[in-house]
Amino acid sequence: MDEAMLLAYLKGNLSESENKEVDLWVSKSADNYKKLEQIYYTTFVGDRLHAYESVDVEAALNKFHTKIKPQEIHTMDPHPFSTKLYRIKKYGGLAAAFFTGIILSVGILLGILAQPSTYQVSTFEGQRAHVVLPDGSYVWLNSSTKLAYQSGILSKERKVDVNGEAYFEVTKNKNKPFVVNSKGVRTQVLGTKFNVRARNQESKVVTTLFEGAIQMYTHSSDKLGQQLKPGETLEIDVTTHQSNLFTYNTPKDVLLWINGDLKFNNNTLGEMAEKFEKVYNVRFHFENEEVRQERFTCKFKTDFSLKEILSTLSLTQHFSYDITDDGRVLVFSSIKE
């Protein structure tokens, strides 16, 4: 069941038939009920927390004092001590109830939210997903990707663990930075748009920034980090911790995987290579300009490996290729013997 529909269900924004559909889905398993419950707590308890954080306690107290001050204006009392004692009794109980209510309410709220809530989502091979995190951030997940989000009232940051590839549009919160951990590489932001690629079968984490700013830390002992500007891509080798910063001519091609298709219509192999470089994080080297100008019309799924795509294209016998261990693709003008 789509998270957006469950959220609309909880907010009462669905039609009667849609409500029945959700009711039926929830009744089918405990896991379904747990998912609905998780969305409820992360959304509505979070709303209450936001309301609490926005309360101006000082203004509330001033308003309270303003209400009681006019009642304290009186003529000369022949028994000032007894009058003063009366006031203490009259307003003391009210004040005690007022402050006890605040302390008790806050205590209950803190008790509920002291433990960070965890939101998890994953995709299978060939599957992509678009989810909304409890803080309102949007995330697109590529196939074979796992994501875990964790945050709470006492947390100083919003933590996300990513294994696979994901594109983020982060909701700004200057008091609670958004941190993505992937293979030991830490990406810290306040609010921005960026893509992270950190697949199990690859020894690198590749991050591309589209909007805003992010700070990258190559490993746990890296205290300085490196800041990216929009349009820049940082490639980090998680084994050696070496990094490589570069800029693509069209960085948005990195997000071709979101639609799931790679379409080419009479494109040159050189033009196709530019897109392959961004989607698969490789570098193409052509033997000569002639092979670069070979043209193809074709369509592939982004779930296909680069080797599968190139092997299919090379069946035309218009070129041959080698993929080196360091991620370079060498393209030759004819089939090698």
C-alpha cells in the first residue's frame, strides 16, 4: 500500500471506497497494521512535537501574569496580611496547576519521543520507489536499495543509512541536520537536493549535488570534510579513502535511473557514453573519433549492467570494448581477435 494513501487515510482525506480499501489492507496482516501505526506516530506525534517547539513559554507566562494583575489592585485593606495570604491561596493553586500541567505534558511527550523512531523502506531488483520521510523529505530509491531513517525529539540530527542508490530532496531544518551514511561515508546537509550511489558490488560512494550545499566526510576520522557546490560530483573510494571531484556538463543525467529507461534515437556512441558515465560511474576512452561517431537507436533498462548493454551493442560488430578494474571503458573500432 502506498505511503501517501495511508497518510491521506489517517488525515481523513479519502473517499468512502478508498477508506474501505485501506481498512481491508490493514486487516490482512499484523505487518500492515504496524506500517499504518508507524506512519501515524511519525506523522501526527511529530506534528504535536512541532506545536510544542513553537510554543512561546515566556509569552504564555506574561499573559498569565497580565490576567491576575488587575485583580490584585485594591483599596487599603485593614488586614493586609490576611489579604496577602488569600491571594497566595487563590492564585497559588492556579499557578501550581498551570506549571504542573506544562511539566507533566512535556514529560509525557518527552517520554513518548525520547526513543528515536525508525522508518525503513527497500526495493527489489527492477523495482523503484518514491517515499516521503517523516520529516517531509522526499526520496527516490533505485532498484536493490535499502534505506533506514531515524530521528526523535532528543536527536541532534536526522540520520539516514543508504545501501544502493537514492535521490534526496531534503526538508530544511536548521536545528536538526540531515545526515546520510553510506559505507562509512558521511554526507551532512540542512536542506538540499542530491543523489547518492553506494552499491554493495562497488567500492565507491558517488554523490552528485543539484541544489544547496553538502559537506562530505570520507571516513569516521575525517573532521574537515569537503563541501560540494551544485553540479559537482564527488567520488570516494571506501577502501583507500581517496576522493575525486569533477563536474558533468549535464549533471541531471545522473537521475536517468528514476524513469528506469535509457532511450537513444540515432545517437552517436560518444553521446551514449556521456550518459553511461553518469548512470554507471565509469569513464569512456575511444580508440579514435570514427568509433565515437557510430550511431545507434535502442532502449535499455537502467537495471541492466553496463556490461550487458555494451555486449548487446557490440553484437553489431561496429566496435569492441574492455572494462578495466579502475572503471575505465576502452572502446575499439573493430572486434578484437
